[in-house]
Amino acid sequence: MATEDEGKKSLPECVKDKMESAVTDRTVKKQKAPKQPKPPKEPKNVKPPTAKPAKAPTASTEPLDPDTMFKEGWLKGVYAERPAEHVFTRFPPEPNGYLHIGHSKAITVNFGFARYHGGDCYLRFDDTNPEAEDEKYFVAIQEMVAWLGFKPYKITYSSDNFDRLYELAERLIEYDGAYVCHCTDEEIKLQRGGPNHGPRFPCAHRERPTRESLAEFRAMRDGKYKPREAFLRMKQNIEDGNPQMWDLAAYRVLDAPHHRTGTKWRIYPTYDFTHCLCDSFEGITHSLCTTEFFQSRVSYEWLCDAVKVYKPMQREYGRLNVTGSVMSKRKIAKLVELGVVRGWDDPRLYTLVALRRRGIPPGAILSFINELGVSTALTNIQIVRFEQSVRKYLELTVPRLMLVLDPVPVVIDNLPDDYMEEVELPFAPKDPAMGSHMVPFTKTVYIDRSDFREVESKDFFRMAPGKSVGLLKVPYPVKATSFKKDETSGRVTEIHAEYEKPPEGESFKKPKTYIQWVGKSQQHDSPIVAEARMFSPLFRSDNPDAAPGGYLNDIRDDSEEIYPTAMIETGLTEIRRRAPWPEEAGEQHMEKGELTSEHGKDSRVPGLETVRFQGLRVAYFCLDKDTTTDKVVLNRIVSLKEDAGKAA
């Protein structure tokens, strides 16, 4: 048996050494960093949204109407602003990393808005930067959209429109709306006011003849220039108070093959040029994005007007952040590199692949987003608030099993060696539709070490010498009579007890407390032994980036505690067969009886993480993908409400 300290996983010394080195490097860089300039002034008469703390949800056992966020509030107003006979929206991720929980809001807003209004939503990959894109991200993004329960109207790529975008770029030049610039990054910064916010002034190439810019643009296309030697810039308004009108780049030279177009192109359009035009090509009615693109709305509309194409309506909502975590691709990559986490799907992270592996149901994420609502305010949510929402969802949707994390055997001396009684347990006491199952009650059962004390006390109502305690659903209580200890470690290794079945016709005193247990029976293959991984937040603070020394210096040593010999009762076999739990969102209509640890091969086969249950008096769990035919591995999804102060 592992001791309490042995169960806790601490960071390996080699990992700590790497982290200390990384923190030192970061600290040095911080000291040398020049003072950052103040951000440019906001456009006149435009007040950007401000961050507000999210209101706590009201307690309710009734599930929230899943369409509430579209029926009322900001999204209702957006539709009223431009009603459409057929709504078209889009979710346009860059395929350069794994999606995180903030993206779940963007997916829900865009796909959900279209679905609620009887329309359609595109999944469009914004693949205009071949230097950062990877096939694994395309696959993972499609999986996450499907996992959340949404089906794209079409899967498209910005690169589908490279020819058309190029034609419009030439048109913009011919309309005197763009020019080729050869300025350096430093020169462009000075044109925009520089570090001291001086006067802005136009680029020296801005007034070059249209024919010359057109010839230079074609030279960029044909490979005359290397990266950063030439740009196509839009001729906007350098005097405008909005930085998104300061002659943004439309095309740049990149010396990299594209995953779909190969080496055909040497120039690639920027996001600011591509996004609004692809929206226009696809007939998007409502271009819904986060408030970081608030100022971009002006340039979005300017470009559509400048090249004389259909202009969608862009509106911006507040993004979702979960405090106490990091979302940056670069920072997560560092955690993976240093071995702090297992990978991008480590259950302590807040990427969507990590939340799926941890066992968070997709329906719980949708419910959480709906519960928060949508407005223009930035939503900063603490981890405990997110887990509270998940816990409320699981309470209504998953079965219950008995589980002991740190088992110790209890031998009931007054029962025969071959004694076996089958006890019926409901999967959900408040939901008969979930059914019930039988578990063996035998001469030897296992209880959790925390449910036993060597010395009886008045304020402890669980098992102790001379004290009666109930075993869940077992007809009569048991009373501990003695125990054995390991002489070296001092740990209790075996408890002896008596079954307090009264003589026929006599009553018995009901115990004050009932505890979970698991029976020992070869006939029933009980108990099922498992490795239980108990996850806690990865970081100590709500803002790891602000910690002294940076986020790498804010990592907890106890974010994962492992119980290698946890025991589960035999009901696990049936809930595996009946998974997924629950059948909602992207986990509906799946085939029963099979489970997979590899996603993407067949979306109809449930993943191991869909085997979810409440371990009575312990926590909510799921099977981890490391589970094999010979070994069961559990992840704690969230704790129980009682964990804050479990009853004695």
C-alpha cells in the first residue's frame, strides 16, 4: 500500500532543474526589456467593452433552457439588428494549435446562433500562414467541433480562395487602394507614431504610381523579393484614431510551402485582408468574433467597400478566460517540453483535448457557456466556478458506484468463509431509469483508510474499535473489534469486525453513518483494482503569468496525487458497456459495447472518457485513455461538494 506521501506525485528533479533554468532566463529577459509604450488612443466616440466579473449562477436543480443565450440578451439584439431569411455564420480557427476552453464559447456562439435561427455555420480554416500550420491541428479542430455536437455546413479553407483574393488585391491596387512598401519594421513603427507617440506620417512608397505598385506586387508573386523585403499595404487613413486603419499589410512574402497549394504561392494574404473577404464570398450574414477584433470592424467594412463586394455584419462579444490556467500555445508547449505535463491533453490543462480526456462531458461545457450568457464584457471565470457548473451537470447525468481510494481489508469474523450475499445498488437513487445492479457482500470487504480510526472518539462516526457503522445498502451494521498494523510503517493492514445481525424478531439500532465498501469475491471478479489520478489546479495563483519569476515558478508540486491500488465495485463493468454517460452533444448516437483510446478513427465509437461515474463520497471519475485490458486508470473529473468538509 502506498503511504499518503507516496501517493503524491512530485516533479522530477530533472524537470525542476529545467524549470529553474527557464525561469532564470525569463527573469533576465524581463530585467532587460525596455519600457513598453502606452497603447494608442481609442477611436473617438467609441467606447470599448470593459471586463466584468461573471455573476454567480443561481442554485437550481432544473436544467437551463439550452437556447437561453440566443433567446435573450446580446445575441437576441444582434439578430434583431440584421434579421436574415437564412443565417450564415462561421467559425474560423487558425490551424496552428489545439483549441482551448475559450474557443468553446466561439464554437457555441457561431454554430448555436446559426442553428437556433434555422441557418448554417461554416468551419473555415484560416490557413494563410504555412509556417505555423500542421495537419494534426486540422484534425483536432474538426474533432472538437464534432465532440461539442456541431456539424459544419461545409468545411472550407481560406486557401480555397487564394486565386480570388489575389485578383481582389490587384483590383484594390488599380482602385488606388493599396501600394507595395519596402519599409522595415522599425520604419513602419515610426510612421505610426513610434515609441514616444509622435506624429504619424505616410510611408514614402504610399504615393508611388498605381502601375508601379502593380508591377512590384507581381514581382513579389514571382519571387523577386525575400520575406520582409516587400509588403502590399492597404491605403487606409494614417490620421484615423483607430490603429486598424494605419495602412495594414494585405500581403507578405513567405518562403514556405503550403499544405494544400504546395509551392504555387510565394506571397500569402494577411488575416486583415483575408477574413472579411472570405466572409463575403461565403455569404456570411453575421460575422461574430471576440472583442479583440472590436477595432478591426472599421477596416473589415472599409475593405469590403473598397473592392466593392458584399459586406457582412461584424459584431463582437466578450471572450472567455479561465483564471488559474495558461492558454498560450507557447507556454503550454514549454510545460510539455519540460515534462511538467504529459502532453497537450494532460487533464490539468484547459485545452479542449485535455478537458475531454479529463472526462468533462461536452454537454457540460455547452451548459456552462449558456449559463454564463453572452455580452460584450470579457468573462473571467475562476476554476472553482467552472468546476461548480460541471459538478451540477454530472449530478444529474451520471451513475454512482462505490469506490475506495486507499483500501484496507475488513474481515467480518462471525460470517462463514464462503458467505456471500448479493446487495442491490441503484445507479442513481433519484433516477430509476438508470437501473440498478448487484454487488457481492462477503466475509472480507474493503473500506477506505480514511474511514477508520484506531481510537474511538465522540466526534467520529465512522469505523473505530467498539463503534458500529453502516455499510451502504448492507442490511445490518458492522462493529470493529480489533486491527493489525505493520510494525515498520505503523500503518493499519487489517481490521477485524462483527456483523451485527440481531436474533430473529429483534430490532437493531440504526447506525449514525454509512460508508462505501467493496466486497472480495473471485466469483464476481471483485474488486476491480485501478490507478486513480486525483487532479488539482496546476498553478498556485489565479494569475500564473503575474507570479514572481513567471508562470513556471507558480507550478504546484501536488497538482496530481496518484492512488495506485484504488478499488471499484463490479458495477463498473455494466457502465462501461452502457457508455457514453451521458448521451448528449457530440456523444449521442454512439455504438454501445465498444470503447476506444484513439479518437478520430471512428467517431461512432465512444472514447474511454465517456465512462463517467460518481464515486460515492469521493469524487466524479472517468476512465483515462491509459486504461488497458490489464489495467484500469481513473481520472478525477471534479470533486464532490462534500469535499470542502467531509462529514465525520
